[in-house]
Amino acid sequence: MNPKIFPYVLSYYDKEVIALICEKYGFDEWKAMRLFIGSETYAMLSDQKLEMWDFGYPAIFNMWECEQITGDPRNSSYFREG
């Protein structure tokens, strides 16, 4: 992915995932943003080498949620082999 385009892609995921966190958990946007941006899921999403943008934002939300519950976003069904 073009490094100049990547910040826009990341911003899109930020907006959508934070909205889902707010909607499901009733957090205000600042709290949701702190939780998401401070997560391992976000670190993985921010790593261009992992190409996490292949996943839609609902999948990224699922990974974040799995991380909150289990401590590891890799426990998401999106990482499990079928």
C-alpha cells in the first residue's frame, strides 16, 4: 500500500471501529478511542507489513473485542483456520 494513502485508511478504520465500540459498550468517543488506539489490535492494524486492511472494520472490531475478553486479538475467529 502506498505510504501516503495509509493514514487515510487508518483514519477510516479508527472512525468505524470507534463508532462500533461506542454503540455496543456505551462509551464516549474519547474513551473508545483510548481503548482502541492503546490496543494490540490497533498496533497490528498500524503495521503495514501485516496488511490488516484486507479485513473489513467489523472484523477489526471483532479482533479488538476478542483482545478485551481474552487478552489476545489472535483469538478472533478471523485468525482461526477453517
